[in-house]
Amino acid sequence: MGNEIEKIRKLGKKKNLKKLLKYLSSDLEEEVVEAVFEAIGSIKSPDAVAELCRFMTNQDARIRRMAAKALAVAASPADVEKLRHFADVESEADIKSILSEAAVNLSANLPMDDIA
């Protein structure tokens, strides 16, 4: 499995979102799924953020938790509203906290004239 996780990390470094998403379409060990989410988060692109947002509506809290952690890394100040939205609708306290904290941290980096 370590070999598989290494491959996933390389795909993240290459910013290969398509291949990473293919991993999530099959049943995998939780460690592999977690590595895929981390790799997607490391891409830090609008496409990666959009894909992670799709997972925020998953029924499985473990998947939402992994997606939220990756989203906290991938999100830019432009994504603050998305983070707040998912924090508002999230039922799990720890996931809500991950998203809220990321939104607060990103808001702190916004230029003052962007704050209404």
C-alpha cells in the first residue's frame, strides 16, 4: 500500500486531478482515500476546490472530513463563502470546525477593501 500512496503523492505534485479522481471512483482502503484527498488539496486550483466541494455533500462523514481537510488546504480567499456555506450545513462538529477555521484564516488574508 505504501507504493500506492507514493504514486498518489506524485500525481498530486504533478497536479494530475483527473487521475487522482479516478482513484476515488473505486473502493479503496481508507489510507489510500485519505492520501488522494491530501494530494487533491495540494493542487490548490479552482478545479481542485470544485471537486472537493462535490464531496462535501457525501453521506459518509469520513469522506466529508477528508474533503474538508483538503479543502482547507486548497481553498483561496475567493473560496471563503464556499467554506462558510459547507460549515453552515455540516452536522458533524469537527468537520464544521475545520471549515469555519479555514474560512476565518482565509478571511484574515483578504485585503481590507474587499470586506463589505
